[in-house]
Amino acid sequence: MDEIQRFAHDVRTNVERLMADGDVQAKARAWLSDLTRLRYVYNFSWLGRPVIQLPQDLLAVQELIWGIRPDFILETGIAHGGSLIHSASLLELLGGDGLVVGVDIDIRAHNRREIEAHPLARRIRLIEGSSTDATVAAAVRQLARGRKAVMVMLDSDHTHAHVLRELELYAPLVTRDSYLIVFDTVIEDLEDDLFPDRRWGKGNNPKTAVREFLKTTDRFAIDDRIAGKLLLTCAPDGYLRCLGD
């Protein structure tokens, strides 16, 4: 075993230790509740655009993109565009003609202006409309046609019905050994009073949609090692690896 292999082995062992440590996992969940109350995810930006995401999840996405080397990434939910810029910057490093497509029901003018003026804008396509609309889904499929490695990230409306429909529409695009990431599955694990003004909450959220979706397919499986090593993540049980063509 050379030094590179030894380091990788040590990391795997450490992750297994973290996953088996119930106290550490419980402390991380409790801390995440506190961070959610403090709107912690709103504190960061990526290459100039606000990115409403836990830094730990951004790092996990970076690892996946570097390993998978996708030439097409779909993201539902745009907000300020930081996540699109994050994905586009990694595709830029990979080279080639990789494209990020962002879908949102309401792309606000100031956000569109900043995204389209960004140095990485040529890597990005914006589609305004509901991600569950048939016309929008058809436009996404057209853009994804002929691509070799496709990755999908869902982060729009967090209700069970909406996410389940997104899964039905866009999971078929994901290629073998790539990932379908469903964000904000953590809603199921947090206190209901953290989302008093939202239509989602315990029993009605992305994690409940993932659970229902996985009952209907053997093409995807939860990669629990990712959430296990991150400790702080918006997507527990939301990193789904594609096992089949």
C-alpha cells in the first residue's frame, strides 16, 4: 500500500468511525438546529454570488463533480445563483463543453442580471418556470440530449408532492455512477417550529419524497457515507447514487 492508498484508507476508517458514533451524530443534528435558527446558510458566497447552502454540502458536491466529471448538471431552484456558479466553476476546471441548467419558477431580474453578467455565464442556461411543468421538463431533456454524464440537484419547492414529481421527471436523466442530490431532506429531522411560515415540515418534505421514490426503483441507492462524514448537511439521505443505466 503506497502513501496515497494509505491516506485514502485512513479517511475511510475515520468516516466509518464517525458514522458509528451516535453521540457525535446527535450533537451535529442539535447544532444544525441552532444554525438553522440563526440562518447560517445565508452567510456565504461563491465567486461573488450568494450561495444559500452549507459549506459542507458545497464541498461534497465539489468532490462528486470532480470524480464524476459530468458534462451536464441540472439544478432546480436558483435563488441568487451561487450554486449555479459553483457548479459552473468546477465544469470550467474540467474543461470541455459542460453545461449547468438552472430552473426556477421566479428568476428575479436582479439575480438574472448578475448571473448573466458573470464570467462563467457561458456555462449556464436559465429556464424560468415550474420544474414540474411538462414544458420545462421537455426543455431540460432537450438540453441534456447526447450528454455522457448527467448529474441532478433538486432544491426548489420542498413539499413532498413537488419533490416527488421532480424525482419522477428528472431521475431518468441521471447516468450510471452519477448522483441525484435532493437538498433539504433535513427538514424531516428538525423541529417543526423552524419553518412556521412554510408549506413544508415533518411528514411533508424532500426526505419523505425520497423515501416514497426509492420504493419504486432499484436504480438509485442512498450513499449514507457522504452525510456520515459531513456531519453537518442539508441533505441526509439525499445523496442518491445511480446504480443502473
